[in-house]
Amino acid sequence: MTQAVEAAGGAGAPSADGELGAAQGLSPAPSRRDRLRAATIEEIIATARRLLVTSGPEAVSLRAIAREMGMTAPGLYRYFDSHEELLRHVCAGMFTELAQDIHQAIEAAGPVAPAEPTPDQVAAKLTLKMVAACREFRRWALNHKAEFGLLFGVPLPGLDDGRYDIADECALVFAGTFFALFLDLWRAAPFDVPAPEQIDPGLRDQLSRYRDALGTDIPLGAVLTFLRCWTVLYGAVAMEVFGHLRFALEDAAPMFEMTLGDLATLVGLSYPLPRPELLR
């Protein structure tokens, strides 16, 4: 079936729907050829991800993907310029999935706040959102260990060559999900952060460049706190995913709950909630 799709992807006239759309001044609908090509690209990416999960990164070769799909390895070059480009699209899809899952967890966190919430109720609601985002990151990571290793472990050869591409764009969307929540916390209930003069000059310069890249005007101390939160969260999850806590813990969930408390403290919140009744 895939061979037929591949063959169909190389030829074909514009669809009647596309011609009608153009005549009406609308964007033309994708032609049948474009739809087949898009479906094949999605299947290639899905196959590469499946091989990654079942057999490890070394198994994700063009030859192996082509064999799984009933194609020839050279045929894949009609869709991706290189093995590295294909892996970048695989990473992009995973970053997008993770960002969407975290966003949904944030949106679903906790009951609807009152029309005129008190500051304590706002803080409680934001705490639930933060906890939901962090828990979802851990849940996804533990359920997708191979994917987590590709996204957050040591980059595969050829994937860390300095180019900015679709994987970077989707990674920024993922990071933006956490940063948007952080900004909500900062704007709703500003917390104590180090003053610029309290930050090491070398670190201060780097934070300033990073803040410019983020396109925000929050204090440098807040940027530092955001990075501290990420290192705490990533460190806890990565150690569990890569098995570096098994020497001491069979179940790291209680430890992760303590980590959530540490994260809450960094942003001026309390977890577990000292007064759960605030959400009623």
C-alpha cells in the first residue's frame, strides 16, 4: 500500500476542489497528491518513532524504516533530505505531543475559581496548575522513556549541529508552555527574587541575553528562578527515567511530591496546599 502511495505522490493533476477554490478566490484545497504525500510523511515519522521505542536509537535507520513500510531506502529521500532531517521531524512531533499534554493538564487543573477570588484562592489555583504541569511532564516521561531519552538525553550524532529547524521550533513551544505558566505565577502573585546586584556578574550577563531571547521584561532574578525551577524538575524526572534512583528507591513518586514542594517554594507558593478549602 505504501509503495502505491509513494508512486502516486510523484504525479497527479490538481483536484476539482482545488480548481473550484481557486476560481472563488479561496485557498485551494490540498490535491490528492498532496494528501497522499502528507499521509506518507506521517507514516514515515510514526514508523521511525515505533522503531525508536521498540529497538532503540541505533535501529532508526532509513533502511529499517523503508523495510517496515515496504519501500526502498532511496525512496525515503523523496520525503526527507537526510536521516538527520527525519529524526528532527520525529523530535518535533514528540515535543508537540508533550506540549499539548501539559497544556491540557494545566487547563484541566482544579475547580473553576470564584468570580472574585481572594489572593489566597488565586495562589491555590496557580499551585494546582503548576503541580498538574509537573506531574504531566513526569507521567509522559515515564510512559515514553525512549522518546524522553531522545529529546532530553544526549543528542544523537548529527542532531546537535547548530542548525535551527522544526525540532527547535517545537521545543520552544514546549518550553513556552512552562514559561507561560511561570509568567502567570509572577504576574498574579509576584514572589521574592534576587536583585541584579546579588547575581554573579557572569551569570547576570547570560541571564540578560536569555531574557532578551524570551522577549520578556521580567527581572533577571525571575529569569534565574525560572531556570532553577526547570533544573529541579528536569533533574528529578531524568534521574527517575534513567534509573538513577533505583539504588535507593523502588517508587520515586513520594520523592517527586517532595520535589513539587521545593518548586512551589521557589515561586512563593505552598504545596501541599495548607488550606484545601480555599478551592471550594
